[in-house]
Amino acid sequence: MSTTSAVFGAIEAGGTKFVCAIGSGPDDVRATTRFPTTTPAETLARTIAFFREYQQQEGRLAAIGIGSFGPIDPDPRSPTYGRITATPKPGWANTDIVGAIRAALGVPVAFDTDVNAAVLGEARWGAAQGLTNAVYITVGTGIGGGALVNGQLVHGLVHPEMGHMRLPRDAARDPFAGVCPYHGDCWEGLASGPALAARWGQPAETLPSEHPAWALEAHYLALALVNIICVLSPQRIILGGGVMQQQQLFPLIHHETRALLNGYIRSPALSEAIETFIVPPGLGGRSGQLGALALAQQAAQQRVP
């Protein structure tokens, strides 16, 4: 299918809110809506109503892309494909989001994690344009990572769960045990927005820029980024999400990452230009939404059922 003049749907399915859009790219977003993520029945009904109204007025969409909070099953060969699986979000475990959207709207549907969608959007239109290997990390209500390797989104056993990698924690410096219900002091348990709030007793956005929280946060973020650099060797790392709105974090992360690597990985991107290697999203807060559009374009081209 030619996607030159086609129109697509995008669903950024977050644990806090859903963002739905119709268009073909950053300069052609024809309609958007957003609403809180409540029960699956209510949330999916609002999603379907948004796209159904467009199709009734303007014609059939070419495809819909879904970038979802997880864990999910993204394997089309699996009997549970298209489902949000073991999520701790109440009521959402085993929700068949792809089945509901496809049955109601009758269009091809592409499905991936929200962070895989985001890295795809950044590769298509944002900070990873022209690169074949990149990583997108969101640091907010949780921590998640999406990876593009050799131009392809990474899947395997399931999909990357970078936010749950285990990090060294100095209990003398940081006695906080972490908030992850599965692992306690994994990366998400130590450095997500809820972890910051629980450790310091106030929301992260209310902490002043000189607060010691940010040096510790940068330390945990850099520890994980060093692991990602050593394992995946990305050409760029993009850091998004609500916590990364604290712009003072970037120079702290740059310094800490370089110090932790200690000159072992020899690349000008690290030694001379780390400010252009670890960067904010080129698409701002639209990485996930536009990435879902990019997923939809792939679905149309590949004729995903």
C-alpha cells in the first residue's frame, strides 16, 4: 500500500492517560484527543468512538498503530498477541487491546510498547533521524526503554524491560529500599517519579534544582545508561518523560556517565560530544504519539491483519 496520501490512527496507551491522533506525520495531525486511563471498557470505548467518528465522516483509516504501557505480548504468532499482560495496573491485566480495536474499526493494527513506538518516532522524524541504532528511555511514572538495532525495533523473548535492570545501590548513601512491587530497588524502583516522591516525601516536580535528589537521580540514570551503552552500543540515547523535564539533570547525567565509563569505550560521541549523544526528544512530548503513527504506516505497508 502506498502511504503517500493515506491517513492513519495512533494510540499512545499510557497507564495514566490515552492520547489518540489521526494524521500522517508531525506536520499533518488532523485530530487528537486525550483522556484518563480508567477501566479497560470505558477507555477503549472512548478510543473507538474517536476513530469511528472520523471514519464515518472522512472515510476509512489505512491502519492504526498502538504504543502501549506494558508488559505486553507483541508476537503475532502468540495466542495472547495484542494483550497487555502482567501489568500491575488494576483491571488491565490480560486486556486484549488489539482485538478490541481491530474488531470495532476493521483496519490493520500494529502493536508495540510505548517506548518502542517512541524510538521509532524519533528515528523517523526526531532526534534519531539517520541512525540505525538508538535507544529511547522514558523516566516518569515508571521507567521504560525502547531500542532500535540495525534499523529494527528490538523484540525477542518478549520485549525490552530496561526499567527493571538491577543497579548497585550504596545503602549508606541511599537507604531507600525502592518502590517496585516486583524488585524493590531496580532502576524503576529507585529512579522513577514515584520513587523520587517516596524517597523525599514530596513530588519530584516540587524539588528545587539544587536539591540533593537530583545528583542521586543522575547517578542512577547514568548507571543504567552505562549498562545500555555497553550492551547495545547505540548511536544516540534519548531521555524523555516527566522527570526529564528537570533540565538540570542532563549535565549531571553527562558528567556521571562519562565518569562511570572511565574512558573504556573510545568514541568521540562520549569523549567530545556527549551532549549530542544523550539528548532530550527531538519530538518533545509527541514521541509516543508520532511513533504510533509510524507503527501504523508500517502496518499498512506490510498489510498486518
